[in-house]
Amino acid sequence: MGSTAMEIVYLQFASWLLFTVYLFGLPWWSRIVNDGAGAWRGTCWTPAEEIVCGDGANYTALAVELDRQRVVDGVAKYYGCGCGEAIFGDWPCMVMPLPVLAEGKTVDGFSVSYYIGTAPATGLTAAFSAFPILSMWYYGTGGVAEFQVINPQVRGVYKGSQAANLLWWSLGAFQLFYGLFLTFTFCYMPTIHLPMVILFLSSLAFHFALVAHLSGLSTPAGKVVTTLCGCGILAISVGMFFPTSPSLPGQYAFWLGECVGLSTGSLIAPLLNFFAAQQQYSQALTSEAAIGGPRWLLGSEQGTLNSGLLPSRGDYGLRWGEGAARCFSIESDFDEDESVRLMPIPECFICPMSQTPMEDPVMTVDGNVYERSYIEQWMRHRLQQKLRVTSPATNQELPSHRLVSLSALQKAIEAYLAHRPELRGSLHASRSFEEAAQLLQCDLLEKQAAHVSAEDELSLLRDSNEVLFGALGDAERTSASVRRELDQVKARATDAEAALEVKASELVALKEQCEELNAIVRTLEEQRAAPMQTAEAGSSPLQAQEPPPGRLVHPDSTASLSSSKRSSGRNPQRTPGKKGSATAAAVADVADAAPSRAGGGSLGQLPLGPGQKSGGSGRRSLCGLCLALGASLVAISLIATAVLPPESWLRSLAGLSIPGTFFASESWSVSNETLDWLSGQRDSYAQSASKGAKSRKEDKRQEERTREERRREE
């Protein structure tokens, strides 16, 4: 064990011992110094009758008993030590401070605060507690790694960790409140002093509890530290809550609890340092045994060093390796077949992980020695696996990952192997095998990585293939839907084309009917002009009687028209056509048949003008014209019924009104107003047919545009 470490331990124990003796001897120090040494005579100036004891005792009687009499100005008077006077607080009774008396309160029971309430005692307390508190700081915050020595299973104690921060803050709170406790003394500021006492004792108890938790019970040192912490906390708690009374325990319980708590707390740091020094000493012995070997192997055959002084580390290891090689070399008379029975290599040269002699030995913080490459690989593997880095030899967590190179041991191993040539072949073979195995492992890892990457790529390809198949299925479903829509559009287009063809044929028929109607109108105009020419030639005008409004011919005119058509075999004015030729033929037959009849049939029953007789060519012409006009109206009605919608021709028939002057009163001819009306009807029919044709063409164009847009979209 190093002398420096032990000196620190001795100093810590000495400071703890002085502080403990000082605390527990406060009542006796007060009696010895104040009365035995007579210090009260120069420091106590309070009359005895003015002093009040906390337990209710009569201080004057105590002063008389202690013979504290002083003659002042020729008058003998008893004096006592008020609170804050003398070297220590007065020991006969607990003297009440003036601020407490002013408030009408009393404090019963002695305490450390009372004894050190004077200025000299406060200074002595600070001096005796300085070194123990410094030791607490060292092992409370600065030396958190020492807890690994006390409790190897402790976790999370390193600088900056939560445990280290709690240690620092708890001890810092104790230091702060302890300083305020010494500043605001009991005799001068009791209202501030009492809270400071509670705070510094509570923070110290919390610090003890944290140290006990970190120390644990796994090692003897941890058990001792935990026991001391428990004793300190128990003593402080009992002293604070013990009831005060005039009895001896009631008066000194709180003071005793404070003394036990402070003394046990100041003892923890020296014990921690002592255990740490013991552990370091044992580790040093282990390292010395691993590096140095037996003393008799270090030098000559007698085992003493030539120079009598310790050599350097390199020479130290070199000599030790040579001595070990000489000790374990094979005898020369061994047979060749027995050369394989080599003497064992020293165990300290063998790495516990590789089981081969070490080339670059390093030491971890727990004192074990390993091959550098193996221990680094071990630590790296544990860190990659997010596991705690433990020692391969002890399976305990390493508080630090630092590795210490052992150059002396390295040179010792090299010297040993240099003097053991028979080991080189086997070592080279084993190393070659290890290198080959390592290379094979590297290749295997690379192949595994490549295989994993290939599997990942294949998995990605499978995923993308599934996505593509899904997209293809969606596209096929969309295409089928589009095909169905296209078939429906084609069917609608076919129906529309058929409807257009029907409309076109109807339009052609309507056009032919309009042409026939024009021919009929022209025929009527010619027939109207013929009677006028006959009248000019000298025939007497007939006095025609105007038919009733809305009636063109006699009701039997249709029958007359049919009989005339059957009786006539001539067709001189038949207009060529497909559908309207029958109508034109009927009109022509009526016109031809009218002169051949002499008032027979229903035509002879038409009402004539007054004084007119039935007969004559003019009469027959007029009757034929009326029949032709009636037939034209019937034909127009039939055409409107066949071509126009029902609502259109009904609307036309509803609005049909023939003017009242249909026949001229003088000439029995068709009036101009009637012809204009017929021409207007013809024009309206032609416009309606033209609009229908335009509408059908526009619908066809719109359908073609729609079909073209869909074809482009597909």
C-alpha cells in the first residue's frame, strides 16, 4: 500500500477523532474552561438574578453553589454567564437568550447549538469540522468511482449521472445550511438558527440515505457504510422527536442525537478511503504477481539483483522472462519424441480469452490482464449489442473502459518466448490457425451480409412486383369498364344513325308533300283565273251566296269527290310523285268531272246566290274549284298528321280559321286572302321541316364529336 494513500487515511481518521471528541465533550469543555480555568471571571457579566433557565431552575442558587461571586465597587455580587458569554455555553442549565425571553418563550433541552453559541465555540466548531467535511466532499461527489470498490454491482455512478448529481446537491445543501447554522447562532438570532438546524440535519440525513443506497450490502465495506448511515439517520430522528423534560435524558437527548449523527457522517469518508486503499493495494499485489513473478526469478541464481536497486520496467520484465525461461526449459537429455511434452507456459502470460501467450497485454480497471485485440473486440461487441460491458473473467460490469498497457509484462513474454524456441512452432501454428479462422469468419460474415442484402433486394422486388400486379389488375378492370362503355356508346350511335335515317326519309317525304302542295296551290290559282276570264267574255256573273264561316264545301263534298274520282277515267293533271300523287290526281279528277255533271250528286246541292239557277258552265267550274279546295285541305291535314308531331298539327288545326270572304260574292272565285293563308301554311311547314333537318344534323355532329373525344381518350 502506498505511503501517500495511507497518510491521507490517517489524517482523515485523526480529524474525525478530534471532531468526535470535541462534539461529545462539549458539556465537559464548558465546565472545564468556564469554571475550572476561571474563564467566567473575565467573560461573564450578567447578574445571576437576571438569568432564566430553560428547565425552570433558579440560576441564583446555582451561582451561589458554584461560588460565582465578584466584588464590584466594594459590593459582593453573584454573576452568571448569559447566552453568548464565556468560551462555551454555560453548563449548569440552558440559559435562555434575550430574543426568546422578549417573545415570552422558553427552550428546554441542551443542544450543540447552545454550547457553540459563543464566538470562540463557533470558531472551534468550524475548525474541527473542516477536514471531515472535505472528506465528505471528496467521496460524496469527486470520487463517485470509489463506490464501485465498495459495491461492484452499483450502476449509474459516474460524473454527470443522476446519482452523482444527487450526491452533489444533497451535500451542497448540507454545506450551505451548515454554514448558515454557524453564522446565525442560537444566542443572537434564534428565529433563523432553528430552521437552519432542521434543514442541515435533514439534508445530511438524505445524503446518508443516498450513500447507503449506493453502497449496498454486497460487500463488507458496503455493509459497514450502510450501517453507519442508518445509525446517523436514526440518531438524528430520535434526537429531534424525543420529548424534552427536566430529567437528564430529556435535557440531553437532542444534543446526543446531533453528536451521533455528525460523528457517524464524518466517519463514512475515512472508511470509504480506507476500503478503497485496501482494494487498490490488493490490485497492486495482483498486478505485481502478474508482472513481476517470484523474486528468485528476477536476477542471478541466488535470486538477488546484481545492482541491488530496482531496474526500470523494461529491464524488470526482461530479466523476469529470462529467469522464467531458464526455469522451465527442457532438459537436454530428453528424447526427440518426447519434445512435444513442453513445460507449461506461466499462467500470467496466457490471455484468459484466447488461451495463448499475449503479444500486447493490457489491464482493465478490475485488475485482470487480457490481449488487447480480444478485450477491445469484447467491449466493441457488448456496446454494439447495447449490453453492459462486463469483465470476461469476473462477469462484473467495468466502471471504466480504459485499458492500461503493460510494457513490462510484454517484454517478459517476448524474452520468455525468445528463450523457448521449441514453443515457436506450436505458437505460429496456432496463430496461423486463428488467423485462418478469423479470415474465414470475415468471409462468412461478408457472404452473410451479401446474402442478407440479396434477400433484401429480392424482398423489395417482390413487393414492387406485387404492386405492379395490382396496378395491372386495376388497369385491366379499367379497360374492361371502358370497353363496356364503348360498346354502349356504339349501340347508342347505331340507334342514333337509324333514327337519323328515319328522320331523313321523313324529311324527304315532307319535301315531296310540300312540292305537291305547291302544285295544288298553283292549280287553284289557275282555276281562280279561269272564271274571271269567262266573266270578261260576257257571261253574267252569278250571285253567289257566301257560305257560313269555317265551312268550305258541303258535307257531302267528300262523297262527291270520291264518286267523281271513280267515274272519271282521265288523269290529265297528275303530278309525278311518290306519296302525294294520289291527292293531286284526286284534285284533277274533280276538276275534270265537274263539267260533265249537270247538278247531279251532292255538288248540285251547294247553296247558290239568290236568283241563280243550278246549271251552266260557270256553276260547274265553281263547284269543281270548291271540290278541289276541299280535297287540298284534306290532303294538307293528312300530311300534317303523318309528318308533324300530334301537338303541332293539333295546334295548327286549332288555329285554322278560313276568312269569311272565301268566295267572291260576284264571281264565286277563291279570294286572295284564302290563297295567302294557304301560302303561309305552306311556308310554315317548310320552315318546320328545315329546322328539324338542322336539329338532326347538329345532333349528329355532336355525337360524332363525342365519339371522337372518347376514341382519343382510349
